[in-house]
Amino acid sequence: MSRILIVEDEERIARFVEKGLASNGFATTVVGDGESALHYVITGDFDLVVLDLRLPDQDGFVVLRRMRDQRVTVPVIILTARDTVHDTVAGLEGGADDYMTKPFRFEELLARVRLRLRSTDSAPETTVLSNGELSLDLRTRRARIAENTVDLTAREFAMLELFLRHPGQVLSREQILSHVWGYDFDPGSNIVDVYVRALRRKVGAERIGTVRGMGYRLGT
């Protein structure tokens, strides 16, 4: 399953893009500012970035330049209301792989996303994530502990996938909310804690540790 980072501070557009991509089989993460985008794209494992230029803390061109300075080669599609030829040329020469202007049709964005992913898909996609006896099959959407199948809800599956993709890494509640819910919930909500407790009951409380004041992590 390809993972896409959506960098968009306008909630209505971010939710529209996130839901559209998710319904077409992509795993999505949404952030609304440049610093968060840089943190996610450098520490995460993303296959593509959809990047707005008008962000609250810094220009999207700055985010793009800093990504490329950090040797981040993930494809970037700029999605912005800035429609001048100068901006388009600046984006493509600055390291973007594609440039789309708002308003836009989702079908066109989807086609461009698929095109960019096909052009960079040179290695077999990982279909099974594992940590010790715990495994998660991304195609059949089944979790197992040794030979025993574990029944998970869609949210629990997404949360466990996130933990398995980042074993040993502390994940904040905000990161988990972004990946699993796409900011459909207030970051101040305790929904993450509720789902972590439910997941612990199914996969074993010892597998998911609490890092006080920071978040949760898989393993020690």
C-alpha cells in the first residue's frame, strides 16, 4: 500500500484529498504546516507528497528546497492556487515532479498520483509487516500472533500498521491521529488512548509501551 503525505492547511481541501486517496487504496497522512511536513517526510516512509505552497509557517517552495537539501527524493506534486507561469516553473525547477492548480478535479489528481508512483515503483512492495511473532498482512488485512488470527477494526488495523512501520520509534498522539483519523478528531481528544488500550488487549499489552508525556511505541 503506497503512503502519501498531504501537506495542506485548509482543512476542507485536506479532508477532500485525504478521503479521496484513502478510498482508492492509499494510506494517507495529513499535516498543515511546513515544519511538520519536513519532520514527517524525513522520518517517515512515504512514497509521494502532495504539497500546498501557502502554508502558515513557511512557503511551500522553502519546504521543497529543504526536502531536497536533505536528499529526500520522494516524488512531490504541488497542489496550489498559485497559477502563474513563474510559480509553475519555479516549482518544477525547484524539485517538484508535477504542478497542479486549484480549483482541481480529484480524478486528475488521482491520475497524476498514480503516474508518479508507477514511475518510481522499481522495488517490490512490502505486503507483510512483522515484529517478533506479530505480523500484519496488508493485502489480506489480517493480523496474526504466531499461528493465531487477531480480529481488528479498520482503525485498529491502521494504528497497528503505523506501529509496525516504525518499530521502536515514539509516536505522538498527534502523529497517530493524523495517520489513522486524518484529523477528523480534535487533537485534544483521548480517542488515541482508547484505541491503544483496545489494541493492547488484542495483541498483548507488553508490545505497545507508553512513553510518558510523549506518546507510544512498539517494542522497548
